[in-house]
Amino acid sequence: MYNSHSDKPLVSIVIPTYNRKDMLKVALDSVLEQDYENIEIIVADNASTDGTDLLMQEYIKNNENIIYIKRKINIGPLDNGYMAYKEVAKGKYMYFLCDDDYLISQTFIKNAVEIFDKYPNVMLVTGHVQMYFEEYNRYITIPYLGERLVRGIDYLFRQSTVTLPHYYPEIISLFFLIRKDFLDKNNFFHSFKESGDLAIRFSFSAFGDIYFLKEFVGCYVLHNGVRETSNINSLYNDCNSTLKFIDNIVSLYSNLYPQYADFFQDYIPIKIADAFIRDRIFKTFHLYKYTKEKIKKIKKFLKESGIKNKNKKIFNFLYNVLITNHSHISISPLIYENVYNSYTYFSILRIVFYNINTSLLGFLIDKNINRLKIWLLFFNITIKINLKPKYYKIPQLYAYASKDIKKSSKLDVYYIINKYTEKQITSDTDIDKLIAVEDIKENEPITKSNTHHTI
């Protein structure tokens, strides 16, 4: 639906594309099916040679809100999308849709705009994201907490990444609507073009909040093959740029919250390294399946990248996640088909134990219950162990009422750094097991006195 005379705020949706006309058609159709009435669609064609221009001519005939840009030469996927936003987009709100992804909910744009109108401090709106893994032909959805407004600093502290999960789901790719005026003045987005979504994700928390809608935004497609930007030369460049970006983000939050400067020095480098550098290495070396040859190549890259000299914490983290966790140790030459494979993203050691035919001697690390099992002859012992490296410790955040809460009702809270009283509930508390024992006004602190455990 489109109405050029609508009084609704304009939403700009940028779709960069290159030689994916069939996928582009799916992406375009998913936008045209949105029930919001004032959308401009900007398709930036990066000099495609597969007939994308012919496809777009058909769309332009029937849709006056589509703007088609055909590049004379391929300027690279990052600049292609960025220039379309910078030079053409006029909307109050922005959405970047990759040509191989698509929107799912037809009401997402409309509902997101309503959230922006209701909450002036919200910088971006997101929701459920479905992921399609081409390698395994499977759809996966990240566990979701439900609809809610989340304070920016709360999300920064407790956001998930693939290897380091936490309370809030990871923002997947660019599946969010964002205020364009915030984007226009966001120096991190303009300077760190290697990953616009990462720049937004780790900077918005300093300026505002995030809202999670209880609906699917879209589908993120992960392909078998190496992506357009995945090559060893771009990987070196991306790593160097990311290290500079990390320093800038650390400075941003350390200046805003000087009492937590030490925490940001530990936390932000590891989180960004997991969200981007690890991901780039994973895709460049195609680590959907590990081999000894790939491990050698990763070791060579890490050695030659200079990461160890620039940030030893990041180097140790990447080495643990990409190499140590995938090292194999055989403790018997007699190998049987019964293989105990212990693997955890958080472990500092991965062991693959091949059973001896007599089973007289052996040991096994069980990732599910953090146990080291050792057996010798007919004796065995089990030792509780902790295989999770402590890269950082999340400071406590303090709970306040998100809205008026009635007595005997479940709590609806947000968290911030500063506390109001000594008895205040923190983010370490399982808030879902508490109810209010008295009426609590919006923005009042949640304390041990005005709450009680449910039965």
C-alpha cells in the first residue's frame, strides 16, 4: 500500500543488490506487502549483469514509490548501501534490507512507527527474526522475551552475542527500524562502514532506548558460500578497523560512566570481537565444518594479523573460541565408533575421547553439567569444574517500574546503573518469580520491601 499524500511519517527502505534478481524480487514483494501507507523503496543496483535492471523496470511501472539506482561500476556492497541512504533517502525513519533477506510481518513498519511516536527516547525498534541456514536447510528463531521497552544501557550490558549469550537476544543484522536523524548524526555509523549494524548496535545505547515488538520482523538468510566481502585481504582490513572502532566505543561509554571505565575496557572489546571479528573469520574460512587445515590457516591469520600486539584480550578470546575449542586429543590408538565429543563455546579446552576397547582408562568432559569424569579400572570419580573463562563481570543494574504496577501483579521493570535505595532489586534477581505486595508507581524503585516471591 502506498499513498503519496499521506500524513504519516515517511519511511525509507534501502535495498542494496548485486546479481540476485530472484532474491531481490522476494525482498521487494515483502516490502510492498507492508500495510504502512508512506514508504519509499530505494533499490541500489551495484552494476548487476543478471537482468536486475529489466526486473526493476517492471516494478517501477507499477509502483511510484520505488526509486531505482543503477551503478555504472561495482563500488562494493558497503558503499553501495551507504551512498543510497546518504544521497537519496528522505524518510523520518530508515530500514536497510539486504537483497537476500525479506520482511515477514506485514504490520512491522506500522507498529514500529507507532512505538516511535509513543516513546521519543526510543532509537530503534526490532522484534523476532527468523534465520534460514542454507547449509543445513533449517529455520531457527532466537528465544525471545516478549514485547518490552528496554533502556539502552541495560541492553548494552546484557545483550547476547553468538558465543556469549546473555539476557537479551542479539540484534540480527539490520532487522530494525531506526530514527534517521539519529543515524545522520551518528559518527560511529559514518566512520565504521565495515559493519553499519554493528556501529548502530554498540552506539545507540549511549543516546536512547530499544523496543522489542512481539512479531516477526523478517528472515535472515545465511548462505553456504563465502559472502561477497569474505576474503583474506578484506578480513585483515576489517580487523584493523574494528580495533579502532572498539577503542572509540570504549571511550564513549567510559566518558559517560567513568565509574565503570574498567568494566568497559574488559567487556566491549570481547563483545564486539565476538559479534564481528569472530563472525568474519568464521565466514571467511567457512568454518561450518572444521578441518586441521582450516585450524592451521586460522592460526596463521591470527599470528599475522597483529591482534595479539594490539589487544591481547581479544586475541586470547578468539584463540579460545576458534582454535582451542576445536582441538582434538586422542588418548588411545585403538579407535572405535563410539566417540564422546565434548564441545562448548565457553570451554578453554575441548577433548574428543575415543573409547579404548577395554574401557579401562579414560576421561570425559561433559559440557552439559560441567563435570570432569575420570575412570581407571573399575573406579571412577566425577569432579565439578567451570570451563567458562571469565572475560568480564557484568555490574549490577537496578530495577525501576516500567509502568504503574498493581498489588499482586507481576513486575514490569527497566534497569539502569544508578540505584535509589540499598534494598533495591538488581538485574541478578529472577524478576519473573516476584510479584508486587503493594501498588508501585511508574519509575519507582523495585525493592525487597514492595515485592515478594510467587508461590
